[in-house]
Amino acid sequence: MNILVLGGTRFLGRHFVAETLARGHRLTLFTRGQSPNPFGTAVELRVGDRDPDVGAGLAALAAGQWDVALDTSGYLPRHVEASCALLDGRIGHYIFVSSVSAYADLSSPGVDEGAALAALPDPPSEDIALHYGGLKAACEAHVRARFGNKALIVRPGLIVGPHDPTDRFTYWAARFGAPTLLGARGARAVLPAPPGRTIQCIDARDVVAWLLQAIQAQRGGTYNLTSPAGRFTMGGLAEAGHELSVARGFDVTIAWVGEATLEARGVVPWSGLPLWIPDSDRVLRGMLAVDVTRALDTGLSIRPLLQTLTDTLEVLVSTPQGQRFTSVLTAELETELAATA
Ligand SMILES: NC(=O)c1ccc[n+]([C@@H]2O[C@H](COP(=O)([O-])OP(=O)(O)OC[C@H]3O[C@@H](n4cnc5c(N)ncnc54)[C@H](OP(=O)(O)O)[C@@H]3O)[C@@H](O)[C@H]2O)c1
């Protein structure tokens, strides 16, 4: 197949490109050429910008025809509308990567694909940090309007795994498997009690595997993509993490610290202690328990956390990473908190 990726060189897109190349497909990537292209001449690289008003904009996509387009870099409706209009009639199957953040209300578990979507303020804003979900929902609308039943919209939860540029899961790989990367850490890792706390995430490679099946089936529609609610817990993360730490010659054990203590000591949920959303968070407490029945019914398979932790760590320690782990709780605070448990 001829496949166009709007993106493809950082994380999710990178895994998709690696896997589709391995299967013998022909890949065209459209990027600004700012992130290094790990695929060299194995892909055709077209350089431009999703923003039609920046430089040559989308001019590099003026010609060509593809069986599938995967859009991993669409964040602003204006950009997505422009590329959809330009590619109309030249794409067989358009896949847009949205997010569970597109939902209006994540305060309760069980949000499925029929739930209401986030809205943009009036007048609309392009502030991605403030309106990520509403912007994604508006992008989705353009894709659906243009491509109809040839449009596949996926709404992943937290995407994790090797090459993740964020610390939101990679922290745990480092904390258990290479704690020295995080400064002078104690032997006990602080985790938010209780161990039965549900967490939800998906390895980028599991997203890709599901996408490849969906491409084969020419599937349209909208799908949440993450681990089934309840499959992963903080306790499961602790067990997998301990196994990784022992395999790497450490013996990191767990200090379960209650939410009240974490909050009182100013630990920032999600960034300070990755994958932690406090029960007291009335807005987001359902975000790690969305419904993935549709994806499971269409072949979604989720690998074990230990495999994701192990592979994430391998890439982390083998590639230069630049400055990382600046938002997570400090070694000093972690040691103090561990002493309370
Ligand atoms: N990470 C998560 O937990 C999570 C969860 C849910 C949904 N998502 C969604 O999943 C997608 C993940 O994307 P990714 O970053 O992993 O994908 P990726 O395709 O691996 O990397 C992003 C690509 O977009 C290109 N790009 C960025 N801005 C561009 C622009 N203005 N014009 C042209 N190309 C541009 C980058 O190259 P250059 O820098 O060279 O331009 C890069 O190739 C996003 O849509 C995100 O919203 C992520």
C-alpha cells in the first residue's frame, strides 16, 4: 500500500512507520523537517508545515495519491481542515489520531464513544495547552465532514512506550530500572495508595497493531484506544516495576503513600507523580477508566506492563535524551514521603 503520514518521526507515528515499512508498504512522510528522520531514504520525506500560513505550508502535498493517510500531527482545526481539503479525492482511508481528552466530561468512569465532546470557547481559541480536547474534537469534525465513512477517528488514552518524549510513563521505567538517572533516589519508590487504584495507558505499538488491522478491514468510525479499565492498577505497575528493578540489579521496593499526604506535601498529580489522578479530582477522575469495548471487539490487544517498562527503559538508556524528569517529585521529597509510609 501507499501510505501518507502527516508526521511520523517522533513517537506514535514513528512506531507506525517502522511497522508499516517492515511489512513492505511505501511510506510518504510530511513534516517540518525539524525532528530527525530515523528512516532515512526508506521513506519519501516531504517538507512543509500543517499551518497553510507558515512558509510553503502544504505545497509539498499538492500532488500524490495514497491508499491511507495517518494524521498524527493535527492539533488545530484550521490546519486539519486545510489538509483534508487539499487531500480530498486522493486518499482512500483517512485516520485521525484524536484523544480521550476530546470528551466534554471525564469525571466518571465508563466514557464511551457516544459521549458528548468538548466544545471550544466563543470566539474560538487556538491555545492548545488550554483547549487541547475541544480543538481535537473540532479537528475530528472536519475529518468526518470531508471523508465520511472513509474516516477513522481514534481516541487514545495515555500513549506510552519506547521513544515517548514525555516523562509520563518513562519516569516509572527509570524509577525502577535506572534510578540513578533520577538523582540520589532512595531504595523505596513512592506510589499513590491504594495498590488497587486503576490506571489506563496503551503502548504505542499496541495502537499501531490495532491500526494495521483497521486498515486491513477498511474500518471507519470512532474508537477509544487504551487498556481495558481495571486491567492495569498501581499495584500491577509496582509488581512489574519491582521485577524490572531486580532484573537490572536494583531492588526497588514500594512505599504506598496516601493521597492526603501527597497532596499536603504539594506533589503534583500526573506530572509530579506520573499516572496519578487523585480521587479528589472531580474533573478528571474518570480519565483512567474509559470504555474500550468497541476496540476490544475489533481486535485490540494490550501487552503486559513489564514488556512496555523494559522496552521503554532500553531506549531511554541507549539514546541521548536531553534534559528529562524536571517535573517529577524530587529525590529529597520522595525520601521524606517514603519515611511516612
Ligand atoms: N502521547 C499521548 O499520550 C497521546 C495520547 C492521546 C493522543 N495523542 C495524540 O497522538 C498523536 C501523537 O503524535 P506523535 O507526536 O507521537 O506523532 P509522530 O508522528 O511520531 O510525531 C509528530 C510528527 O509531526 C511532525 N510535525 C509536528 N508539527 C508539525 C507541523 N506544524 N507541520 C508538519 N509536521 C509537523 C513532526 O515532525 P517535525 O517536528 O519535523 O515537524 C513529527 O514527525 C498526537 O496527535 C497526539 O495528540 C497522544
